[in-house]
Amino acid sequence: MIKIRTIFQEVEMESHSIANKKTAHAYNTAADLFDHPANTFWNRFGTSTVNRLGLSKGDKVLDVCSGTGASALPAARQVGPDGRVVAVDLAEKLLARAAEKAKADGLENMEFRVDDMLALAYPDGYFDAVVCVFGIFFVPDMAAAVRELWRQVRPGGRLAVTTWGSDLFEPANTSLWQAICDERPDLHKDFNPWDRISTPEGFLAMLAEAGLTDVHIFAEDATHSLSDPEDWWTLAMGSGYRGTLDQLNEEQLRRVKQSNLHHLASQSVTEISANVLYAVVEKPLI
């Protein structure tokens, strides 16, 4: 039994390590377009998540999967100079941009760590709030990741986890994957990592698996505007899609873009769905 358990643990660790490397590579590559004006949704939903936490001056906040600071920066503003925000991400290029923005804004209450959110090793209850926006689904065992984040929340503190809702970026998403499939069927994905938690029921079930039951879920039916089809391509190249698109050769990429954008133009698409689910949990006082 001990040997079997050890083998499973090794496989899980290897899977997590592979997922980390793929995620870091995709987002480091996408860093050049991550903060493009076409990608305003990062800041929009990051700020909305932080606003739901009710942070106080002097609070200590852990923000994992921070990207370029969409939730970490507003958190740092809210907790003030006596507070502290630790921003963590696997992609060093994204964090470097977050650090630049913090410096430009005069925010000296932030720390930036290129690290795995499951290996931070802060003491139990170290933070007043822990935040994870659009990142929990990158971990193969999402419930285990939530348990580790929850461990670091103090009694009376809060955990906020935000994920994508259903029909993300439709109709552009389906059109893009069809174009990719036409060129490279081996790269086509029948599901997204967040699909399991893209409904309130699925999200609650995953959080319950992590041991969190008194959870408040907020579903936001949102859209993201496109001034023209090129905005969608900028979004794709400045997000997690980049990891797949970079596996196409130059000619394949050109055809995928042409097919995808032609479809959007022919359908006069000016907005795409960007539905979001917010979960906020308060840890009971001991």
C-alpha cells in the first residue's frame, strides 16, 4: 500500500510540474500583448474580485496567479502603506510588468515571487485574505490547491477564487479551435481546464471537495467588446491560447488567423461572452 501511494504521489507531482512548465511558457510568451488595450478584462475582473473581499487598511494579502497585477495592484491600494500584498505567478515576465506598474504607481507595499502557489510554505493563517483569479484551474488537483490556499487564511479572513463561466469568449472561441483543428487536429481540445467549474454547481462541488461548504457564489453574465476582429486575435495571442498557437508554423498560423477572423467579420461579431463566477469564503473564528 505504501508503494502504491508513493507511485500515485509521484505521478501527481510530475503532472503538476508539467502543467506548471506549460503554463509558465504560454504566459511568458503572451506577456508582450497581455496588457494590450484589447485585453481590459483582466483588470476589470481582477478589481471586481478584490472589491468583494472588503479589505481593510493594514491587511496582509496573498495573490496567486497574479499575472501583471490585475488583482494584486488594487489590493495593494486598498490595504495601504501599512498593509502588504504578496503577488505570485509562474510567469516571470508577467510579474516583471506588475512590478513596473507598482513602481509607477508608487506602491511600496508589494512583494513579487516567481513561484508555485502550492509551494509557498507560509504559516497557517498568515494572511488576512488570499486571492486567486483565473488560475485555480491550471492545477491538476484543484481541490488540493484550494486547501493549500485556505490553510494560509487566518480565522476571520477570506479566500476569493474567481473562474470563467460557461461559453467563454463565444462565438470566437469555437471558431478559433475549428481553425486550429483544420490545420493541426492533434492540437485540438474538446474541453478547457475550467470546464469542470464553469457552472455554480460545478464550482461549489469542487470547493466542497476541498472542505469549503459555506461559500458565496456570484455569477456575472458579462461580455467583452471588440472594436474589430483584430481585437480578438490580440486577445488570443495575449492569453493562454498563445501556448497552442505557438505550436503552429508560420503558414499554419496565418491560415488559422485568416479563417478565424473571416468568420467573425462575416458574422459581424462585435462582442464575445466573458461570463465569470466569483467565490468568496470567510474562515470561521476559532
